[in-house]
Amino acid sequence: KNEFDEDLERQGRHSIEQYKKNMECFYRLTSERGIELILCTPAPYAEYQKTDEFPPLPGGYALIGGYADFVRSFAREHGLALCDYHKAMTRAMQTEIFQVK
């Protein structure tokens, strides 16, 4: 484990490796029961914004981007429907908030 993963665990969050394992398990359990999944990517992370629950997490935006990439890939690999919040919200932030064209 690296320092970043250890910091995530101290805050009750999971590394991308644990996230992948959890997703595989969730998919297997739901598939066995005939449940059709619709996956959603996580929303982008404002890494320097403090919340009541957690302190800022520098590098969090890239971490969440990795989770979103994994969910897209997982959905494609297993033929699952996908709601890509990450892509839509990133585009909205760039064009509407930061005025990036």
C-alpha cells in the first residue's frame, strides 16, 4: 500500500483496487439472482473543497476519474447500461463554470 491508499482507508474510503473487487462481487451476486444492473460513474470530485465529513483530498479528482474509467470499462465488458455522470458533469463544469471550450 502507498501513503495515498492508507490515507483513504483512515478516512473510510477505498482504493481503486478494493473498488474493483467490490464491483466484481456486486456484479456476480446480482447476476446470479437475475438482476439487471445499470451502472453509474461517480460524480467529479472537488479535491480542495472541505466538507463536514472529510478534509480536502489532494489527488482525489484523479482518483475518482480512475473509478469512472473503470466503471465505463466494466459496463462495456459486461454489456451493462451506463449512466455517465462523471463525463456529463465534467463537461458542464468546464463549459458552464470554467468557460473552457
